[in-house]
Amino acid sequence: MNQEKTDPRILRTRKLIMDSFIELSGKKEFKDITIKDITTEAMVNRATFYYHFEDKYDLLEKVLSEVLLINLNSDQVEQDELNEEAIVRVFLAITNFQNSLSNRCHSGYEDTIARIIREQLEIIFYKMLLKRHSIDENQARKRTAVMLSWGLYGASVEWRRDTGVPPEEFIKSLIPFIMYGIDFEPLNRL
């Protein structure tokens, strides 16, 4: 079965379905897109669609995750140290991702988009924290990654509300507060 997943035909079909969905989302609201619309656009049958995706919500999640990972350039970002430049790069990727969706996505996407962004950022920040701190407790590293992911996502939402400031300038004004929190080492309690 693992060989099937790496079969180029299967990868092409999956991409075709995802691209068709992206095309349709530019024309219709998500709630109005049917499986029939997607299969017609992709020129595949329903069985092929369901081989790759559970339903249109699964498709939406996978499309958004893939687009976000491309924007984040996640392989390269995960190799970065957690520092000012990395935070700025991640924030710019998030704001670019959100801007690219605003033309195509309508109401109903917001909760899914927010969850996907936070989950992907949590993974990326966790990997960065592994390199930065010698925190013995894995739970503390995980909680810090969660805090950073929610914080950066929240900052991107606030930036969208007040787009009078370029995203790079916006996040750079917050860097001292973010870095203080990251560099803070808890005092040993007696």
C-alpha cells in the first residue's frame, strides 16, 4: 500500500482534485461546492475522490495545510534557529497566506484556517525550541510552542484589522516582547 501512495499517477490525481477545488473556491462559497462540482472540474469519478479524501471538509483542510506549508517553506524554516529573523519570516508567511486566501475564501473558512495555522506553527516552533533551549521537560517546550503559535496567529489577525502598517513593521514592533519571553529562564525556587 505504501508503494501506491508514492505512485506518480496517484500524486497527480490528488493534485488535480486539490487544484480543481482551489479553482472552484474562487467561483463559489465553500458551502455551495459539492463533490459533484469537484469531480466534474477534476474529470474524475466519485470513487476516485473518496479514495483520496473523506469528504469536502477533509479536502479543504488538506488544501489549506499544503498551501500554508508552501508559504512557510516549512522544511527551511524548521532548520532555522528561533530568533528575530525567523519570527519575522514566519509572520510574513502567515500574512501572505491569509492575504492569498482573502480573495478566494469566504465565511466559513476562518475557524479551519486558524486551527491549521496554529497547528503548523506549533510544530515549527517546537522544532526550533529543541535547538534553542536545553529545557529538560518536553512539556515546557510544547507549552512554549503552543503559546508562540497562538500569539503569532493572534498578531496576524490583529494586523489584518489594522493593515495601515506593513506586516514586517508590525511584527518588528513586537519582537522585543516575544524575545524577552523566549529568553526568560525561570528562577530556581527554593
